Amino acid sequence: MSVAMKQTVSGRASHSALAAFFCVAAVVAAGPASAGGEPLPSGTSFLTQSLQAQQSDEATNPGMLWISEGALIWQTPDGASGASCATCHGDAGTSMKGVAASYPKVYGKTGELLNLEKRINLCRTSQQNAEPYAYESDPLLALTAFIARQSLGQPINVQIDDASRAFYERGKAMFYRRQGQLNLSCAQCHEALAGKQLRGDTISYGVGNGYPAYRLEWQTLGSLHRRLRSCSYGVRARRFEFGSPEYLSLELFLAVRAQGVPVETPAIRR
Amino acid sequence: MKRLAAGLLSAISSAALIAADGQAVAEELLPFEIHGDAVPKALGGLSGDAQRGKQIILDRRKGNCLICHTFPIEDEPFQGAIGPPMSGVARRLSEGQIRLRMIDQSRINPKTAMPPYYRTKGLADVAPEYEGRPALSAQEIEDVVAYLATLNG
């Protein structure tokens, strides 16, 4: 079990993501590149001890079923090319290590923002000559989770550059803007109220490091965009489509904000 | 000119028709007057029913107040701790003060996390099924105010 999983909630309630953000900037500007701000606590640290234990044990984590399924798909030829993922990428343990920790990312050729799901579908259409998987379908969840699993414990490392800045700014604006009939911003819950009880849930910092995650309420594995749709629904706001530009931009903002948090896919969540 | 007037009229009457059918159409909010930090008069002169108010605060699709507040209600194990506890609220606040906080707490505290329950303007990306409607109707606001006014223990 990683250190992050054992972090406790106490003393964290006043942690402000924005403050952490500016700290990083300040330190970098001052010189020493080694010192960074403290990463945000993972959602795992808000789970009960027994759920944390269940998550970190491969034998009891229900999300591991999708990892096995993804490993199978990785090696299975598909599409007109007759190629499998492994044909091009070989052993995922080597070729995919750290990849998930660097997504979402702008695709150079088109300038499009891609998360892992979209990147997988791009390989399917352009390399395998296969149909793209439907968002939230089992094979896409399985492959996404399998690839993310190769980054287990790796710190999220997504940078803003000229190509991604506009997407990042859009995501950031969405995060801080009040929305929905209940007029709440993401930041109100996931910064100001993190650690507090919202009915039976303890609000976390809204870090996407565990996705696709097995959510007990869903009784299945689900993507980050499915979770974001729940948050939008909770404040009676418009739910954007899976893979929509809105949620992709938010995903990028969340990843930059979660710099240094270790990947924990497949996490267990309430 | 005549045609324009006729077009307008039919637009208005078709809106009225939809309303008569009980469909969800943009609902005009009743006017209210703020005095200090209170709305002393009941919305539309309606009288509230505390029993109904209690159902509304429990209903997840209406007030869903327990998500953020604790209420002196047994058999409700999971109650939120975002806003202040509601027991004794009637000792701290008058009915008029409670009414303004229900209508739109942000008029008192612009940064509040408490949703505005009787407001339709200045909200972004409202889900289509809630668009143009306040979270609670005038009657529901009065019912909730009546219920909160009983919490003086």
C-alpha cells in the first residue's frame, strides 16, 4: 500500500488547492526545481480503512476484473489490420508505464485534446482499422483501466504548454464557476468543503487519480466523465456528454491541479 | 403592424395554454420585499404548513436539506455537516429572516454554499428539466419556513 493511501483526513481541511498551486509556481520561480508543493490528498484517503485495504489488495479489489479483461484485449488482434495493441506496443508493462500519468494530452497532428479513452480509440481507428469503442463500454473501460494500471504509484505529471493552455483555462473557468439550479461550483465543494460530510459522503479534493474506478453505488467500473456527470447532476446542472470538450477540459485542469498524486487505478469509491 | 401584434398575441396565449396544462414553463417569481436581512411578508400572502414543510426538507428531489444540515429528526442516520445545525434555528432567526435565507442566502453572504431556493436568474448551465423554475415553489418556501419556525428547542 502506498503512503498516499494511508494519509488521514485530519488537519487537511484547510488545504487549498489554489494555495498549493501558487506555492509550486513560487518555488519554481525562486530557483530550486526539486522542491514542489505538497500534492493534494487522493480520494482514497477519505475512504474507511477497510475499503482502503480492499482497494490495495489485488485479490479483493473488484476493479481487477477489468484489468484482466484489458490485458486480454491488449493481446487480441482486431480490425482490418489484424493487429493487436501488443503488435505495435509490445509488453504494456514497459511501453505503457507512466503513460496514463501524462494524460490528458494535446495530439500534435490535430491539436485535439485527448484523454486516455480518446487516445485508445484513435489507435483503433487509425492503426487497427477497427471501430472506435463506445464511451463507457466495458472493453473501453477495461483497456483504459489496464493501461492506467501500468502507471500504478506513478505521480500524475501533466504540464500546461502553448498547445494545451486554452483547454486548461477553459477547464479552470468551469471549475470555479457556479453552476446548476443549486448554484455551486466544483471548487466550493472540492476546495472549501473538502473533508466535510455531504450526507453519507465525505467530500474529497476531486482528484481523478483512481479512474476508471469501481464505485459501490454503480456496482461497476466507471470513467471519470461518469463521475463528473454525477457531480453536475447533483447540483442540477446540465450534464455534458461523455468525452465532451467540456469534461475533457475539466479533466485536464483536474490533472494539472493533481500534479504529483500517484495513480491508483482501479480505485474503489463509494 | 397588425400581423406583428397578432403573432405576439398567439405566442402569449400558447404560453398560457402550456401553463394551463401544468407543463414546466418558465415560472414568474412572486415579488417580495427585503427589509434589513429579512423578508417579513409571506410570498403571495400564502400560509405555510409545517407538516408539508418537513416532507419537503426530507425529499431529495425538493429541498434535500439533510445533505448539508442536521435536523432534529430521528431515523435519519446520514445528515450533512456543511451548514449550521437546524435545531433551535427559530430561536436564532425570525420567520422573515428564515424566509430570506431560503429565497437566496447569497444576498446575505455572496460566497455562501447554500443554494438559492427561490431564484431563477443569474444561474449558469441549469439542467433542462430545472430551467426557468425555482428549486422550490412559493408555497413550498412558505411550508419550509413554517416547519423551521417550529424548531425552537
